[in-house]
Amino acid sequence: MTLSLLTMTAVLVGWIWLSKRCREASRIDWGVSWLSWLDGFNRMFCHTYHRLPMIELPLPETGGAIVVANHISGLDPLLMLASSPRPLRFLIAREQYQRFGVKWLFRAVGCIPVDRENSPEKAMRQAIKALRTGEVVALFPHGKIHLDSDPPRKIKAGAARLANITKAPLVPLRISGVSGQGQVMAPVLLRGYAKIQLLPVIRVEEQSPDQLNRVIQQVLDLTAKV
């Protein structure tokens, strides 16, 4: 058996093994087999390579919910997806959504692009529709990457508005332990000790958008002065 044939055989065996492991690791039926495969791959990647502890976001089994988190790196969405028992629809800036080579993936997983300059309300309407049809929307209220060591930054009002309009519960969490914090791509490659801290679910009833915004700021931003 030649070296090239041995190499091809090893690659094939490795691919079969990886595919089987990804299918076993998947926890979400995305409705498309390759997306479910990616779900399993991402969970293995986050739990094994980034050493993310096994936890599960406290989402309702059915119905809309809003996941909010601090934003310290480009790895954050992958960590959140790896800990979620349900698909998450992220609100992301349009310029990120349009990134070459990944737009097809953002579209496939249902990301909602936000055009801050021209029509931000379009994304709000899409998110409201998703929540009212029982989906889970995820967003980073700081609006961009923001570290605890940075000067306090007032969060955006979008999550509070969505919760007030739809009455969907707010599920807050804090991300830490990521290497290369403050960057987008490097943290995906740099191995760290990623951690997700689950925070008490915020019930929306009888709270105004301003009140909800203050609560979100307090739980997400350790250095916030609110």
C-alpha cells in the first residue's frame, strides 16, 4: 500500500469518526442535516478545545425568549450556541452579516441583520415576529465588544423594548475565560478556559422598558454605574 493510499485511508477513517461524533454531540434539530452536524461540531469544539463546562441555558421548552449577554469576543456566539437546548437567532450588525464567506451561514441559522444607519426598526420587527412565533432571539446589549476593564458603556435599549412588547422572558448570562478578549477572530483560535455564568431569569411583567434596561445593565456589566 502506497503512502498516498495510506494517507487517503487515514483521512477517510478520520472523517467518518468525526462525522459520527458530531452527530452524537448535536443537541438541536435545525431542520437541515448539515446544520445539525455543525451544531455537534461546535459543541465539541467549545467544550473540548475551549474547555467550556457543560451547562444548559435555562430556556423555556417552548415559546419565545430573549437571551442577553456581555460581549467580549467573536467566540461568544459559538459558546452560547454550544450551551443552548434550542436554536438561537442572533441580532448582528449588518456589516458583520455581510462578511465575505460567512453570510450564507448567518442566513442559514436565521441571524437578523441590524442596519443601524438606515432601517434599524426593520430588524426590530423581524425579532418581534420571531419571538411571537415562539423562537429564541439572542443579542449583545452593549452593541459591540465591551470588556469589564473598559470605561462603563450604556447598553442599547433593544432587548428591553423587545421584552416589553412581547413579554418574552429575558435570559441573561455572562461570558468569561476567553483568550484574546477584545478581538473577533483570534479568540476562536486561541485556547482558553471559557465559562458561561447563568444569571437569574428576568421576568418582564409590570416593568417599563427603562426599568428593564437598568436591570439588564446591572446584571451584565460589573462596572456599570446605573
